[in-house]
Amino acid sequence: MKVSDPLLAAWQKTLHRRGDAAAILDENGATLRTFQGVEKRADELIENLAGFEPGGVVAVQIGNHPDWPSIFLACRRRKLVVVPLDQSISAQDRATALETCRASGLIENGRANGSNQEAAQGITLLHQPVVRWGDHPPSLLKLTSGTTAAPRAVRFRSEQLIADCIQIATPWAFPRKI
């Protein structure tokens, strides 16, 4: 099956090559998810996003939870734009971020029965009108810090995210001699 999103196409190649390999490790180096595990979880999560229109912005505030890659993949498959939010921001800053990005939804960690144990991610619909992105919709929005002015949303398309990954990974794969 041909995938039109370059990021999803790259994921399929990676999944084919590395399926059973460790994809996400815990702080002690134990495998939390294999690439197949990330894919399986993305498939489980995709139905939870059925209430969003393509082009809708979904804020994700779950920190380093191992579901992050699966949520991102599920959102991309639904043609949703992801904006990551830091877990430490204040309620006021979060409200500003959601408004700035015109988020139509928020995914955040829940708590099971008031305990410290993380429950499945909670999804809140925010009923914002979907942004009409034109011919080049972004895959991800990154908020500026807002230290010198109001925070702004910077758009990234899949091609740009892949280019960033290559730029970051290339020195590791081909280290320069100093």
C-alpha cells in the first residue's frame, strides 16, 4: 500500500526493517516497546481520534510516555496536526497554547482511580474550527517560548521532520574525526 505522507512512508520502511527490535527503552535500558509494539499501539489509538476532522490540531501533553510515538503515528494517519505541550506548563500557559494553535483536542495522561498509576490517555474535544492549511498542511506545530513576545506556532511538514532526523542522526552514523 502506497502511503502519501513521507513520514508515514519512512515509518513503514523502518517497521519492515526493525520490527522486533527495541524502539523505546526505560531508564535502565529495558525495552518498553519494540517497533511492532509502537505500531500495534498506534492501531489501537487511531479509533480514539475518530471525532477529529482532518487538519485538526491535537495538543499532546503526556511527557515522555512510551505512547508518544504511537499517538503521533495515529494522528498522522488521521491527517491531524500534533502540537506537543510540556507537562510542566501552568494551566494559564496551556490555555494560551491551545488558543494560539487553535487546538481542536487535547490528549493528556489520566490517573487511575486517583492513584499515581497512569491510565490510558484522556482525549478532550475542544470544538475549535479546523484550520484550513491549504496545499501544504503541517504535521507538527512547535510553540516558541514566548519569552520576548507572545508564543507563536511554527509549522513543520513531514519532509522537514525527516530532514531534521537525518541532520541529527548523520553525525552519529558518520562521526567526524577531530
